Amino acid sequence: MARGGFWNSCRECNLLYWTINCVCNGQWVSCDLNPYISNNDGTLVCGSNYGGSCSGCNLQSATLGCNCRKMDGSTNWGTINLNDHLTYGNGRLYIDY
């Protein structure tokens, strides 16, 4: 199965707390992103627990964006292209990195 590329099969995506919900091939599916995305000094990267230091998150197409705390206490608008890491297959969404 191909890595990433969920946007080829999924639309109508929304974010509820740390969970992405999408209609993929006509069915609603979801994936909790918090175990797979991290805040690295204000930048979203693969890892875990971005929910502990990021807030105000939203989705713009396949891009997740959040206000994330930096080590100096300031915040930065960090983004990550989920299409590079999120895969749809066998009726589910999952991270593949």
C-alpha cells in the first residue's frame, strides 16, 4: 500500500480535538493524530503528543495547522502536510511514516 496520499480518497475532513474525521470512499473514518504528531519548538513534525503544547488547530485541505509553544515561551503557527503521512486503506485512516 502506498505511503500517505489519503487526500486521493478522502474529503469533507474536519478536526475534533486531535482526531481527524473524513469521508473516504463514501464512509466516515477517523484517526487520532496526537500519538503521531509532535511539536518541535513550534514546528509540527512526526512524533507524539502535539496536543500537550499546541492549540487552536485547524485543517486547510490536507494541512494541519496549530499555534504551538516554542521553548522560549512564544508561539508559532506550525503546519504539517498530512497527505505525506496519513494513508487510507482497508476502510481506515492510519499514519504511515
